[in-house]
Amino acid sequence: MLKNYLKNKLDSLSRNKYKTLNTVYIHKQSLAHNVRVFQSINQNKYIIAVLKANAYGHGLKQITEALIGTDVEFIAVDGYFEAHRILPYAGQRILVMGYILPENARLLDSSKCSYVVQDIDGLAALGSINRRFNVHLEINTGMNRLGIDPDELDSYLDELKSHPNIQLEGIMTHLADADNPANDFTDMQTEKFDTIVKKIRSKGFNPKYIHIAQSAGSTKCSSKTANAIRVGIGLYGINPLKPEDSDFKKLDQLKPVLELSSTIIRVRNLAAGEKVSYNGIFETKAETRIGVLPLGYYEWLPRELSNVGVVSTGKQILPIRGRVCMNHVMIDLTKTKLKTGDRVTVISTDNSMPNSITNIAGRYGLFAYSLLTGIAETVRRELVN
């Protein structure tokens, strides 16, 4: 509740043009470029843009608005609370992929949302409501997380047939090993999925959307039945494949969408031999200018970057000095003329810079996905071209 309150207050301040110290900039043209990249690789396939986890940290509302007018068929989220938040301004239909308690079925929108329903109880709950619902069936082909097992299929389809208000709009599965340069497990899942899709069609169902591949799988999945892909991390410009993967270059043209900027709020001139931040793990060896940023591990900056990470101004690198604090971090300004009030780049959209998400993840053994989703919702997001 507190987080939602703070987020609403921040949105209100944003409308009033209150200038924030930390800002996430979302580059719309890069987002549109990434959609086109996946279209070029997957010609004649529907694009389902995945916006779960606050659009991978980019801002659910902002990415929803940025996708209006793009050639994206669906917006996919995890929970209905996410779908409900963007219903007023989504330009596409919304696919809710996460589990929904049967007792919540009567509260669901059925005009603009479709639902991944993975069990008979969920089908029965929707079937008891005098409204039409579009559902997608998830098949477990080896991920062993969600989805019905193949031996449950007949019972599921029988239940589906008993509810004329429910339309089977799609069939999906999730690839568990698509970012592995070896494709053996992906090929096994794909073959199993295609066999099940053919069986479902033989039972008289004709779903419009068949989707198996995510960003990584979109480059290598050889499904004979799939006509759609779900694009998550790749939509935001992060290549999920390893450089040694033969398909790596197919996604190497993606452009990072997110930039994080902060403001210098204090400059300190330190003599040689002075220490900085908790536990004094950095000690100056000469006269040093230290800048303080109002951004720490609460807002985003991982504590693992203490005394080793960097921020930047243009192409100039500014090392982090000392431990990252909860709401502050200190940076070295000695070789610059930066002053209080000047802005610096904390996350760069330039993959040649050490403070891009890809390079931060690679250099410090961190996970690109959690780096992005770890940006606090209270940091303002702004759409820019």
C-alpha cells in the first residue's frame, strides 16, 4: 500500500512538472526499433510484448503508452492487477499470463483481456459467468513450472467444451533452455508442443494464436505450428544470448531502451588520506573531489558496485568511491569540472560504455533481468524520443 501511495504521489508530482533528482528515461524510438528487429527475424508472426514486472522495470504505464501505434498484437502481463492498471489506455488487447484465484473470476474484465487458464477449476469459474472469455491454454512441455501436463489435456478440453462462453483463443508453452547455445532441449520441447497443438486442432479447436518462443527462442525455435512470439527482455534492448551462441548476432542490433540519470547534490574536496562512506573501504591517495548522488541500493544501484562500479558524463567515466548507501553514493569528480546540480548517467543506453546494463551484468556477475526490474517504482519514468 505504501509503495502504491508513493507511486501515485510521484505521478502527481510528475504532472505538476516537479523536477526530480533521479529520472529513468524511456527511449521510444529504440523500443519501436526493437519491435522491428523481432519482426524481421520472425516474419509473418504476431508480436506479444511482455510487460510483466513493471515492464521489466521500465514502467508499465510508460511502455504501454509507447507501444500504441506499433505493430504489436498483444500486451502480456503477469497479474490482473497489472492489466487493470493499464486498461484505460492500452492500445492492444492484454494477455494475463499469471494464475488467478477462481473466486476472483467475476471481477475480471472480459472485453479487453484474455487469460491463460491452466486448470479445470479456472475454466469452471469463468464458465459460470454469463460473459464471453478468451483463454490461452499453457502446455507443460518440460519447464515443469506452470501449464497442464499432456495427460491432462483430454479432461481440460472436455471441460472447455462444456462452457460455450469460453473461447480457446491461444495455445502456448514456455521454453526452459532457449538461451543455451545447444538446442537439444528446445528442439524436444518444440516437437512435443507441435504434436499437442495438432491434437487440440483434431478435437475441433482452432485457436488464432500459437506461441512458444520468447526473446531467446525467437531466433532458434523451429515450431511448425507457432504463429506468434512473446518478446520480453529483448523488447527492452537486452540480448539474452551468449556471444558464443551462433544466433547471438541476430539480436546484436537491439538498442537498450532505458537510461537512468541522477543529480550531483554535494561536492566535497578531500585531502590525501581521507576515507569515504561506510567502513572506509576507499581512502584518497591525493587531493580528491567527491560528488554525492541521491541514489543508492533502494533506488537501484547494487551494493556489489561499491568501490568498483562507475557512472558517466558523456564518454567520461566517473568511478564509484566507497560503499553504496541505501539512498546515496559517492563518485570521483577529480578529473572533471562537474558541480552541484549537474546530471550524470548511472545506466547508459550505449553498449560500449561500462555502465550499460549488459556490461554491468557481465563485469560483476549480475543478472540483467534483475538489474532492470530492481529499479524502484518511485523513480520517475519519462518517455523521450
